Amino acid sequence: MHLSSSLLALLLPAATQASLQIVPGASWTASDGEHLNAHGAGIIRVNDTFYLIGEDKAQGSAFQNINCYSSRDLVQWKFEGRLLSRQGSGDLGPNRIVERPKVIYNDRTRQYVMWMHIDSSDYKDARVGVAVGDQVCGSYRRSHWHGLAGVSGKGMLTGVGYLRSFRPLGFQSRDMGLFKDDDGTAYLLTEDRQNGLRINKLTADYLDVAEATYKWSEKIESPAMIKLNGRYYIFGSHLTGWDPNDNVYSTSTSLSSGWSSWQTFADKGSNTYHSQTTYILQYPGSPSNLMYLGDRWRPGNLHQSSYIWLPLTIEGTKVTLKNRGSWIPNLNPPTGGASTTWAAAPAATTYNALSSSNARLSGAAKQVTCNNCANKKAAGYIGGPNNGVLTFYNINFSGSGSSNSQEELTTIWFRYHNGDSQARYASLVVNGREIPGRVAFIGTRGEVQSSVVHVPLRRGGGNEIVVRGWNGGWGPDVEALIVPQQ
Ligand SMILES: *[C@@H]1O[C@H](CO)[C@@H](O)[C@H](O)[C@H]1NC(C)=O
Ligand SMILES: *[C@@H]1O[C@H](CO)[C@@H](O)[C@H](O)[C@H]1NC(C)=O
């Protein structure tokens, strides 16, 4: 297990989260010791907890699971469980496509309703699927389907589970999104390959499509919608398969008319910083706290796919997304009620893993070639049968100054590569204290990537971070350690 938020709350005083950062595109280790596995995801917030629900892509593109993670800070994620898993046959059977799960809460029926893209492996079914649960992140996981009350005859009133799939209003539907308006009406955003992107109003119980609300003639997929100050914004991508493109948005004050022409919101030519829209999150702290959630797909190794989460700026009808190596989503307003907005990341110090003054190799660990590393070399043979160890020492940390404590939880990351397509793992000892669990390093097949971990560091110099293998396995080849300095 990773240090859980509650455990850290015991170890460290409050208000120590100021330097927890989102590092887009990195390997993010969740509480289960694996890279966060929630692709094509959405987030639903319940009682100050964010639930991230997305596709398990550990074994490729065929459906395995819909995973759920929870977090209170958008940075540290606890694996909660699998909401739906592969079944013996049917919509959720072997070699099926189940993508882009999105969950909303129905205040009237008090049920969580999940919509998702349901398809055959050749994408010819082109349907949407619906499931219901009585808890946001728990009850869908029951593998035995009770049946919705009154539907199966043997159903229980508390019945939860996967209901069915269909083509909304008879039209094809692939990448889809879901939007709940502030009047409680919900809408399915659906990519109709033959006719264009649609908004369809759902029935009051959210379990069916009631009527067509709007249709664009443009072909846009992976739609996501928000409403801000009475204005709707819809985001989506062009159709280029797994490859990214310059994603676009349209805005209107009415769902059924007046939509502006599609425009880009990220730097033109950046292919939305190599990502595809999956969700836009409005989170507390400030009204302008908006986060773009995109998938950086790696079609040759879907397990390597990462998450591009970035602060999104909206001014009137203009939407802007800028790329950032890392950033801080401040969502805890300070006492006094002032709003807090996201913050740019502080400067950081890079400690090379082969530095003579800050790093030491021991056991069987030794220098290895790393063609994609800046200096063409890295620290390798970490872990393994001869227990190679990489120790970073004399590591400075200034802290955010937001607490008087000597120690502060902070985000650090390793630049690494490994030749595998599967993950490698490492265990860490920080200032003599073993960090529970392990850090995942998604397979990079030789590319250099970052893996993020949140650890308590002491203010001042002299921090020591020891990187060891985990359970006798090989760790990654580490190029450098990056530590923020406020
Ligand atoms: C949220 O809080 C309400 C009221 O305390 C409670 O009934 C509900 O179970 C909570 N939901 C979750 C997901 O914790
Ligand atoms: C760490 O701090 C010490 C003392 O201020 C300084 O001499 C040293 O250069 C710093 N190291 C790095 C890598 O910045």
C-alpha cells in the first residue's frame, strides 16, 4: 500500500498538501501499487471525494474492467475496486469493447447511473450501454446480477448492475460523454459516425434516451461538456483513431441552438499536447478551477497510456489550455473563505542518478546506456537477484512554507526508462523510513518517462532517498530525481 491520505494525516500536520502536484504524462502509482488504470475516464464528486472511473487497459484494448479510484486532492488515488468486469458472454463478454464509462447521480431515484460505449471488436455494434448502482464506487462490482427491480422477475429492489445496450434513437454511437445540467436533466453526448455528434436528452430516471436535443454535422468524438456562468461548453476530438489531433470546443447558452463553430483550445499543432479529451472537471476552491482530462494513448502498448490533466482557462467564449510539466490543483480554500485557484509548479532541482555528489550505486547497480536520456546513460540493475540499490543523498528541500512542521509531504519524480512493455517496480526508503508499498514504473519500451511519488521530505538539506527493487524484481533504469523547491 502507498501512504494513504489518512495515514499521512497521522504522520504530518494539516495544510501540508500545498506542494502535491499533478505531473501530466507520468506513471502515477495508485494505492494498489500499480499505474493508475482508468482510461477514457470521468470524475464524479461525492461528499468532497472525487471518484475517477475509467477503463482498465492493463491487458490491451479488449474489455477487462471498469475501475474506480478515489481521491480528496486529485493527486493521490486510492484503488477502490472494479465496478464492472468481463463476463462469460454478452455485452461484457470476451473480446468486447467497453469504453468511456461516465457516471452521474440521479437525485430522484438515488441511483448512480453509468453510461458507456459498448461495441464488438470490429466496432460495428456501435451502441451505448447503461448500468446502475446504489453506491458510486462499490455496488456495480457485484458479479452476480440481481436484475433491475421488476425486469428480470427474480430481481431485488436493491438490484444493481449492467442493464443493456442499444443504439440511441436508432443511430450509431461510439465515443460518448454524459452531462448533467444544473436543473437535474441529463444528456448523452454521442458520436454518430454517419450523421455527426449529437446531444440526446435522457429520461428522468437517466436509464434511457428520451429525445434528440441537437446534432452537429461535424464528426467529433470523445465529447465532454460543462456549464459555467450559464454557458455550455462542449469539447471533443476529431476522428484520428488512437492518434491525437488538435481537439476542439463549441459553446452556446442553449443546448438546442446557437452553438459556435468548433475552435481549438490547446496550442495549434500540439495535438492537444498529445492527448484526447475524456472529461472536463469543475472542482472547488475557485470558480475558475477547471481541469482538462485527456488520454495520451499508446496504441502499441495501451498499458503505457498516461493522463494529460491540465488547468483549463475560460474567459467568456474563449477557452485556453496551456501545457505544463507539473502544476498544483489547490482545492482547499484557506480559512477566511478566499478562493484558491490552481498554481504553477515551483522550480525544481534535478539530481542526476550518476551524480558524484548526490547519488551512489551499490550492490549490483551500475551505469547503463540509455539512448533517450540526456546524457545517454542511467543508473541500472536496480533490484534484481543481487539487490542493486540507488541512493540519492544531500537532497535539498525548501518546502512550501505552509506549515511549521519539519517535514512536508511533497511530490517528487524519477526520470526513467525500461525496455519492457510491462511495468517495473521499486520500493523507497526516505530518510530511513520505508515508504509502504511500491512505486510503479510503466513499461516505456526504451522511451524516457517520469514516475511520480508523494513522500515526506525534511526541510533543508540532507534528505536521503533510497531506490530498491521490489520483491526481487528489476527496478527501472533511473536517469534523475526531480525535487520541487519553493
Ligand atoms: C455522502 O454523505 C451522505 C450524507 O452523510 C451519505 O448518506 C452518503 O452515503 C455519502 N456518500 C458517499 C459516497 O460516501
Ligand atoms: C543544496 O543546498 C546547499 C546549501 O544551501 C547548497 O550548497 C547546494 O548547492 C544545494 N544543492 C543543489 C543541488 O542545489
